[in-house]
Amino acid sequence: MSSLRALRRPAFYAALCTILFIAGNSLPATARSAVSGVRPIELPGLPGAPESAVYGIDNDGVLVGSSGTADEPLAVRWSPAGAITRLPMPSGATVSEALDINGTGVIVGHIDSRAVRWNPGGTITRLTVPAGLTEGYAIAINDKGVTVGDALVEGSEDGYHALRWTAAGAVTELATLPGADTTVATSLSSAGFIGGYVDVGGLRHAVRWTPEGAITDLGLLPGGTISIAWGIGPTGTAVGGANSPNGSRALRWAPNGQVTILDLLPGGTDARAVAINAYGTIAGDASTSEGHRHAARWTAKGITDLGTLPGHLASDIYAINDCGVCGGFSFDVNGDPHAVKWETTNE
């Protein structure tokens, strides 16, 4: 159930995708690749909603995300058969997003930029943030009920502190690197490992936290300025992306810190790993030889292009479960995302 688990605010992601998909022609495409026979299955949006997206999936195939407009998304859940349900919001609330779901059916996300947990019975629990912070976002939850996310520093426009909540709701600020401006948690494993990044000295460094809270700087590619650990596996294997003068690459960091650069699609120059499941299958996206971004999957056999909905040019995966089923979205010609799932396996 490891997913992107990051701040899924639309403007943040648009800017981030631009940064991480810098055009580059010098990194060789060393991929073993196949065009998958599996194609995305479009999931319904709410009535009249032009946009929808999947952000999380559990091992039973229940998906969560949002449907609505770019400015006013609404949190939703899809059954394994694809039936959509809008999640409740308090009276007067206008915006919500569901960002993850665990094996007991608990969903986390935010309502009007306040971290929340939707319980299986339909009740909503507000997750508090430490003094001096505001605008909390609950990003990921594991089966123990531990949740990670972040909150904005009061008076700041872009300074965030990474947080961890216990199942009972007690909140702790995660450790950071010396001189950090922003610390963000993007993902959480079943064992309590956490992936994310820290902004320090004008650079963005991928980081990993142990279940006990110790932080490790995962470093940058040579000449690079940005790396992010988007997903994390049960034993602490992290996946993500990093830029370099010659393009951006998908990375896997082993528990001992050893980094592996993942394959590109043939003719492509960029890739980003977003999620990893318990079997080591990695999901993300990669550029094609035509310069479009396609959802992609990495296994021991190499990289697979998972394609887009018919007539679409780009797609992204944001979550994968332990069965290998992926969730994300496909962009139409107007740039609007449509929620999709890929019924892939770990083969």
C-alpha cells in the first residue's frame, strides 16, 4: 500500500513535475522495456466533476483520492468494482482529499487544509498539530494506525514540518537536518519507516526516517540539486527521483543506503519512482521517446510502459498495493486528470 504519499496540492505537484522532468539528452536509456498488454481502467468521477485522481489503494483493491475541480476537489473512495462514494465533510467545508487507506479501512487526508482521519463508521477525527504550525496534511497511514504528514509553519508560505501521529492521535515532529527550511514526510511503511525530503541550503535532499525517528540523508546525484524519496517499503527500501545536469532519474535506495538508478523507457530521458510494495515492485512514471510522461512499473525483468487512456498523452501512478494493482490518473487533451487503475501483477 505504499504510495506517493506526498503533498498532493495541485500547484505543488505541477511545479514539482516540471522540476523533476528537466529535459536531458545525455543520460543513456539502458532500459529493458515492454509495452504492457495491461491498460488503465477509467474510474468514475462524481457527477459533473471534470477531474478525478487516485492517491491510495489497499490490498483489497479499495482506492481513495479526489473528484471535482482543481480548486475544489472532494475526497472519494472507490470500491474494488469501481463504485464511487463521496466521503463526508463537516458543514461549511469546501475542499477535501483522501490520500491513503490502510488495511482496516481507515482513510487519511485533509479537509480545508486540516489533517483528518475518516474512520470506517463514517466519523471524522481531526488530527492536531503542534503549536506554531497550521494547515496540517495527513499523507499516509499504516495498518497499526500510525499516520505521517506535515503542517505549515505559521506565518510562512512554504515552510513545512514533518509530523507523525500515533493511532491514538498523539503528534510528534520528526527530526530534520541542520539548517533545514522545510521537512516533508511523503510515505510510511508497514514497519514504520518513513520517506520524504528536506530543503536545506537551497537544495532538496531525499531522507529516510527509522521507526525510532532517526533521520538519514540519502544524498543527491552528481551535479544535482533535488532528490526526493517518494515511497518506502517494509524493510526501509526507499524509491524516488533525483535530477542532474543531464536529466532526472528514478532511484532505489537500499536499507544500507546503496543507490540504484532504475531503467528508462527506450528513447526516454527522465523517470521517477513513486511507490514500492512488499514484493519490491516499483511504480512511477517515465518519459517516452516522444517526450510524453507515461505510468511505468519496474520489476526484476525491467521497466514496463503502462500507457494511458485512449486519446490521452500522459499518465501517472501514485500508488501500488501488494498484489501489484496500481492507481493514479491519465491526462486528457485538455490536461484534466481522470482517475484510473491498472490491474497489473508483480511479474
